[in-house]
Amino acid sequence: MGKFEVPDKVLYVCTGSKCGKRGGKDLYKMASSMVKHVKGKYEVEVVRIECTDRCKFAPVCNIQPDNIWLKEYSEREVLRLLAGIMEK
């Protein structure tokens, strides 16, 4: 088995049908771009997921291993939180 680097933090962004329509797809693109271009203390990976089964709170994303769940967010809120995590 090969080894691979495990990131310090992971942002899971739901891009399922409801979340995608309410900003999930745009957030995924913006957060992926930010992580590629902004280097911080922690390595952060952005992963798109299809569904969290929390459609009534769409859009939804999750930051691990901190177990932070965000619902009905704006891109600005998530990007600010992500920047704060990368700086810590």
C-alpha cells in the first residue's frame, strides 16, 4: 500500500441538488481556489460530497476534524472561517 499525505483540516461541501442550487457548487469552486492560492499554517483540503441528507438546511458544509457544521451559509462566511482556520 502506498502512503499519502493526510491534510490537517478538510472542508466537505455538499453539492447535491438543493445545496448545489443554493450556493454549494459556487462555494466549492471558490474554496478550492482559495486553498490552492493561499498558504497557511494548516493544510486544508476541499472535498465535494453529493448529499448530507440535511436538505432543509441547504446549503450545508462541514469542517473536520473540528466537527463544525454550517447551514444556510453565505460564501463570505465560509471563506472567512476557512481563512481563520488556515492562519491559526
